[in-house]
Amino acid sequence: MRSIQFKKSVILFLMLNIQINVLAQEEYCCQRILMFPTFPMPEGQERDLSLAISLLWNSMINKTGAHELGRCPLPVELRSWEGNQEVDSLTENMKAATTKTQPDYPSDEEARKGADYIWKGKLELLSIDKIIPGEWEDAYIDENTMPGARHYEPGYAIGKWRFTIQLYNPFWGEVVKEASTSVWEGDGDLDEPYITLFSQNFSNLKEIILDYEKTPKKAEFESKVVQVDPEKTKRITFNVTDEKGEKPQKWQRLAVKVDFGSIINGTPCCELGEDAKFYSFMCEEGQVTIEYKAPDPDKTTFDHLTVYNGCIIKDPVTISMTNVEIQDVIGSVDIALIKEGYSGTITVTKTWDYTKDGRNYSIKNVGKQTVSFNGIFKPIPQMVGMEGQPITIYGPHEVSGTWRHNEECYCSGDCSCSGLNYQKFGSGDFPQESLQGLILITNLFPTDNKVVADQLGQFGLVSWYDIGTPTENVPIQTRTKSYSKDTGCTWDNSTGSINLTGSDARFKIKDINHLHGDISWSSSKESTSVSITDMTEAIYDPKQFDPEQDGTEYTYTVTWNLRIR
């Protein structure tokens, strides 16, 4: 059985009816346009069969029925390659006439992007048994044909053939599916090989495209509510999957709508004007991260993000990311705008000034060491889900630390070198990795009921807070003065290390919004780990000062000023 022949009426039909339209949609859903461009003939085949093959192929798709092709999901429109080129040329001619310029017709590559998918055919002539040469024939006589007119009928080959076809995405250079016929003998325009190829491989065309596109169907956030500090930008990540739980194609577009805030890293889309609240993203590797900026916290304490899938699958050069063609809601999350944590400073200072006497000399030691921390303390990740519990543990969020140490020794009396003869000094940033030792703990027990509060108080369970700062070993410079007979008193420089002073403070909560104190005491003992408290009545009988307050050699000062954010 022969395929559809090249009739003049068919050509005219294709040129006049630019598109083969499918049934109008009763509901809106994503539509896909397919075209079958012409393709070159193998050597030895003069007659161009590509149009006949494409018409046969489209007729098999159309046998599915206009209703089936046109209904959701994924209505399919078959667009004529020749008709599309004719429209492009017509449009360009009209533009050129209006602008009085030369027409700039689109290339075949550009024309291929008039559809979402194209069919790429390849006809192979594996061997030639016979070539039927072309010949001139009498032309069809009608009112537009001159008597005696003739036309040339191209020749064709008889032999062994094979046809391969690809369903191809021209925007991302991807083959959706490829299949080939078995080898057949005879003419290249026999219908049966093409019909068999279609029925065995492409009769479920919509399912093939849907399986390939992997449309995003679910956007899943890490929690139902995301807590955001309104003064900071928050990175919020969600995972995207298709209806089978697999990653969508990386080029699938999403639109994220925010009710009140804004998104810094998305492309404003889907609306026009300064109040646009939609932002577009691509699925990439199935995980999308947005940089969320909160609205004015004085105007609202909550926000909401909604994620939509879209219809556009073309690359951003062809259709910019300002367009998504929003389709369905696939996920959402609530945002709680919370000023959480504390910010402020904690400083630990140790000074010393004492003299040790020898038989006929004395050594005076003076010095000062200061360790300071400044920044923001926020609940540690382990506190998530423990809201409402009495205890809250805060760790360093954006905290920096500095230290400074200066120590001097003076000798008087019978000394090899009198006066200043020893120094230790240094300063720097507190090591970043050791900042994790900073901790703030608040314990808020119920106090609205006086009976309950009194009972808890008997066991020392009043509302209180702990502040802990870490110790650390840091490098310093050392200078030592020594005497030799040849040179007298000279200085030698070297390096060493000292331990910075850490602290623990436990105090009753007077104002949960403002934790502050400035406590100093003196002791005869040196320590690199000090502690203070005003809860001496607790059942475990803690010391108010450690080291104890029993001398004047060393003075310790712990100062803190932390305010709720």
C-alpha cells in the first residue's frame, strides 16, 4: 500500500491551514506543540519522502482522536512544519514592509524552536537493487496551467531500507525516545514499516512525554513552620519530586509566592509591578534554596510561602524566567517571624599585683588579662521541638572573641638585673573553633502560682540562668633580662603560651529580657576557671566565689550585658 502522495491539493492545504488544531480545552492545563521537520534523503533516493512520512506519522497520532489529544493532562497540538515556516516568512515580510528593511527569515534551527518537541527522522538506504529515474510528465490541466506545460517527477530507489526516529527536545538537546524499524525491501515510501514503528513504540505518546518531563508534583519543606529572625536573611530549602517520588527534570520551572516578605535570589515573575510577590526557580537537582527576607516585624509576625509548578519547559534564552505559566500548588510552608536569642557582651578580667620577698631582694608581679565576647546567641539546633520547656540553651550564632595579656616582673634589692626583668604579652582573636564553648542557659520555672513557686524554691528551683565562657591556650611573646659578665644585663626574646581565664556565672532571673551583671572579688589564689553565683541558698551549697574571696593578690571581674533580641 502506497503512502500519501505529493498532491498539489495537499501542499495547498498545509500552507493555508498553518496548524492542525486539536479540540479546544474545557480546562486549562499545560499544552505541548509537536512538529515534524523535513529531513534529508539518503544518497540514491531522488524523490523527497520526508513530507509524506511526516504526514503519515501525524495521521497516526491523530487517530488517537481529537478529544483524547486535546484533553488534560498534557493536550498535544500537531503543528505543520511547512505551515509554520510559511507563517514565519509571512510575519517577517510584513515586518520588513513596515520597517522598510530587508526581511530576516529564521533559520531551520530557530524554526525548530517553534514547537516544544520535534520529530527527527533518518531514512537509510542500506542497499540499492534498482533506481527508477525521474521523468517529465504532462502537468495537471486547470485554469492556472498553461496548455502543454510539463513537470518533473523525481526518481526513486528500490532496495533495503531502515527508518529511525527520535522524539527530541530542541531546547535542551535531549532525546526523549528513539526507535528504528526493521529492515524492509522495496520502496522507501511503504506505509507498513512506519505504522508498525509507531504502534510498537509511540502509540502512548502522552505517557512518554509525561514520564520524560517528570512534572514537579510535591514540594516538601523540612518542617511545617519555619522560624525566621526578621532582622536576618533566611535560607529556606525544599525538596521537589514528581508523582513517582523522583527528581523532576532540572529545567522544570517553579514559582514561589510569598505573602508579605520578599525573596532575594529568585526572578520576579508571573505578575507585573513593584508589588510582585512571585519568584521563579528551576528544579535543578530536586532541591531548591530560597533566600527569604522578612517584612517589617512591626507590621506582621507571620508569613506564608506557596510553591507552584509551571508549564514552560523552554530554556531561559527563548522564554525568560519572568514567565512560568503557573499551574498547580505543590507545597507550602508557614513562616513565624521571631526575635529570638540574646545579643551583647561578656567580659572576664583578671588582674594581679603582689610582691614576693627573698632574703635580700623582692619580686613584684603585676599584670592584666582580658577576654571579651560580643555578638548574638541563639537557641541551639537541639532545642527545635522543645518549645515550652523550662530550659532553653543558647549557643553562639554570630559571636567574636578577643583577648589581651600583659604581665611584668620587677626585681629590687640584691638583683642581677634590677627593675623590669621579665615580660609576657600578647593579644588576638579568640580561636573560632573554641567559641562553641560559649553557652547561655535560661531556666524559667512557673511562678504564676505562688504555692508552686515556693515549693520549687525550697529545692533551689527558682528561675535562673547560666553563662559559661571557655578557657583556651594561646601563644604569647616573652622577654627575659639576664646578666652575663661580658655583656651585662641584656634582653632575650622567646615565645610561649598561657591559658586564658574561663568563667561560669549562675544568677537568678530578675528580668528575662535583660541579663546583666558586673561582679568583682579578690583572692589569694590564681585560677584560669572562675565561677560566681547569687544562689548560695541552693541545696548543693555552692560557693559565691571560686576561687574564694580571701586575699588581695588577684582580682577577678566578670561583666555581662545581654538583651533579648
